[in-house]
Amino acid sequence: MNKIVLGLPKGSLQETTFLLMKKAGFSIKLGSRSYVPVVDDPEIEARLIRAQEISRYVEHGMLDVGMTGHDWILENGSDVVEVTDLVYAKQGMRPVRWVLAVPNDSPIQSVKDLQGKRIATEAVGLTKRYLDKNKVKAEVEFSWGATEVKAPELVDAIVEITETGSSLRANNLRIVETVQESTTRLIANKAAWADKWKKQKISQLALLLNGALAAESRVLLKMNVNRDNLDTVTRLLPSLHAPTVSALSSDGWCSVESVVEESFVREILPQLKAAGAEGIIEIGLNKVIP
């Protein structure tokens, strides 16, 4: 049987990735001490690996495909196929940032002030390229963790990844500049991408993952509408193309369906009710495939 070997990120992205895979249609089981997740698709063999390492294993062919941050692809200099951009992170559906941060009372106000200073970070390559771009010479040391607590006693500044900045603020640090923005990517080994069957399987996976992400912020609205009010109601409804309108068994009545942004629902529901819509139902979605 044909198979692809998929690298899933262990660590901060693990739980969110497993939930996304489930919405995409793949159930994953993992023992408490196992690094080999079981996927309910016999054509997918999974491995649980640190996101920092996935791009290297994909590049060298140990994995056919993997999910990892664009930052780690750049950090490792990995030569891989970036199949699709998956905008999600540990705490939400948004990019993450690597930022330059210093203690609140530090005199450092910009990257230019780092000349001759010491910086701690896990992303040494990203940081050195950032300094080179700004023509700044500083010492960059690899941090094995707990980077936020190293300034100011051990280093002058840190470069750390953040979604909300809350951990930095909790450690009395302020953000000076953004070094690199990053999103999760589905990446493939070049040889796997050149294989017809594997490319098709990876493309199907990309389609389903993107469909699951597209559904995260959308819901399906269903309602009954008298034909006399149909034009007024449908003009209120945004949709991917146009609302779906079906005749009901009751004369003069229609069923109307539309996929809308969830954040828009609280504004539009009172307007729909006032326009004559009845029996309005809001339904969560697993996938939206444009």
C-alpha cells in the first residue's frame, strides 16, 4: 500500500494541530509515552517531532510531509516545497512573531542600540540575519529555554517568539521590534512532491486542512422566509457566492441558507428577524471548501 510519512509538531503546537487534523477528518491517537501517533487513515504514517526539527527531516527524506513554522524552515535553511500556508498557532488563528525584547528600564530603543551587546535566543540564525540586515554587530547565544528570565542579569536583550506578548510583560520585558513574523506551513520533500501518488495525497491533505481552517471563523445560518420578504432578507446575507434558497412545502415560504463570518452573526441576526426571517438556526462547521 502507498503511504506518506507525516511529521506532526510536538510541543506548543501539538494540541492545536491534533484538533485541526480532527476537523479535517483525521482522528489521531497517541499513547502517553509514544512518539508514533496512529492516524485513522492507512495511507498516512505519522511521527511526533519537535517543530524545530521537522523541516530538516522533510528535506532529507525521513518525512514525506510535515507541519512546522515558517520560522524554523528559515532557521534551518531547509530546501523543501511549501505546499500551503496554515495560519494557526497555539492560542489562535493568527501569525506568531519573533520579537526583540528588553527589560522595561533598558536604554535600548532600537536594533541599532544592540551594537556590542549580548542577545539570547533559540532562533540564532534568524537573529544573526536580522542583525546583519541592520549592520549591527552583537553576540548571539543559543538559549535552551526560559529565555525571558535571562535579561538583564545574563544578557542585554532577547529574541523570543510570542503570540500575545503576555509572557514578556509578565517578566517585565517590552518589545522593541519584530524580527520575523511566522505562520505554520505544510511542507513536502521534493522527491515526494515529484511522486504522482504522494503529491496527490499531500494535496488532498492540504485541501482538507485549509477547509478546516476556513470553517474556524464561519457558521451556517438557516432560516425560513416568506417570499414577500425574500429579497430584503437575502440582501442582508453575505455568502461565498449567493445564499441558497429552497422552496418549502408551505405555499409562499422558502428555506434560506448562507455561510457567514461568526463575528458578523450578532450584528445580522436582529436585522434578519426584523426583515421577516423566522426559525433562524446557527450551525458550526467543520470544513469550508471554496
